[in-house]
Amino acid sequence: MYPAELVKPMRDDLANAGFEELYTAEAVTNAINQDGTTLVVVNSVCGCAAANARPAAKMSLQNEKKPDYAVTVFAGVDTEAVDAARNLMIPFPPSSPSMALFKDGELVHMIERHHIEGRPAELIAENLTAAYNEFC
């Protein structure tokens, strides 16, 4: 577990952009099972989260079509919430950072860590916006 003061700026990065922070399994289940589309970002302390994932997630929400809800859980901190989110992302293996788009509770698009590492935020945002254009 990471100390709260260490992850606060990383949490705030997405929270200040309108992402709802989820801390419990129940909150994750409720968010994902809402009618409509939900983007789930599994946030992380790693460099690729700071340089690529969080900027891409924020950029993607500038698209004309976007998810009805944007939520985030933090790996290494919110264990219960992260485990619940990852269980709903099966068959994809756990990874952080990662991003998943759900529609009416069904996983419809997934971006794993290996799709994030070494890729510019703009390219990741394009991947997300293509999914929004299809499913939102």
C-alpha cells in the first residue's frame, strides 16, 4: 500500500478532470452496472500512468461522444475496488495502469498496460475516442 500523501496528486489529476474516485467493491459494481457507458481507469504510481495513461484519459473526454460516467480506482491503494474492477475485466489479466469501457455493465473495450507503455498519450486517447464513437 502506498501512503495517502504520495498518491494524492495522482488521484487529484483524474478527480480534478471529473473522474469519480471509487473506494469499495460495491461502488465499482454500481458504477459499472449503470445504464449507459462507463470508463474505468485503473490509476497507478508508475511513470507510464503519469506520462501516458492519465493524460490520455483526460484528453479522450474532449471527444464529442464520450462515456456517460468516468470513474477511477487506484492500484496499490484501493485494493477492494481494484479487485472488483479487475474481476469485471476478465478475461484480461490484471494490469495497471489500464482502462476499460463498459456499456450497460458489459466490457466492450480494454486498454492494457502493454498498450500504454511507450505509446504517446495522443495515440491512447485516439484509441479511446474510437471506442467512444462506436459504443457511446
